[in-house]
Amino acid sequence: MNVESFNLDHRLVAAPYIRLADRKVLPHGDVISKFDVRFTQPNVAHLVMPTIHSLEHLFAEKSRDHSDRVIDFSPMGCQTGFYLIVQGDASFDEVAALVEATLTDILTATEVPAANDVQCGWGSNHTLEGAQAAAREFLGQRGEWDRVFA
């Protein structure tokens, strides 16, 4: 299939993990790397939407304090994780360090950035506590992030 994740057997992965999902060379030679940052086990558990929404806002804002290579951090429709897109070739170690630093920042956040009706399309659909709990759980399993399959 054309979509990389549709070719991944989701029954065989062992979340949490971070994996390189795609690498593209753009027409002028620029490279982008897309990472699958999987928080929960597919078809077993998922994150609730206010948690996902808040993680998206927090990670989008705070990751840029650690890297100018972040292009996007987008939630997966299945609610099990996110896609992190960065400029250039990025190693697992570089991305894991970025994720770790950003999630650590999220643990001490006092508010969700842009969680209001002016800056967000559903400003009331947020939970700082839920985002922090998910970040804490993911960080607690740091030693497993490089293991994609059971």
C-alpha cells in the first residue's frame, strides 16, 4: 500500500517505541524524516482525545526549544501515538533525546499552550494532567523506546 503504516503489522509491534517510519528526499535535495512515536499498544490501548490534543500542543511548542529541525508533531487517528517529522536525516538517538527533553519539559508545564478559543479550534478539549500522565508513563519506559517488535 502507499501509506507506510498500512504495511506495518500492528499486531507485532510492542509499544512504547520510536521508529523511523519514512525518509523522503524532496525535489531540491532536502531530506525529511518521519518518526512513529508510539505511546500505547495498537488495538489494545489508546490515548483519549483531550490528552492527545494537549500533548500535541505542548510538544509542538516545547520541542522547538530543543531543536530547530522540528517540522511537525501530529497525532495518529488511531489515538496510539504521534508522527514527528524533522528536517534532515536524524538518528534514533537524536530523536529519542529530543522526545525525552520535550516530555520532561511537559512534566513541569503549568498550562497547555494555545488552549483557548482564539488560538485553537477546540480550545476546551484539553487536559494538562492527562498530557503529563502520558508523558510520565512514556518517559518511565525510556529503556524500551528502541525496541519496536516484541
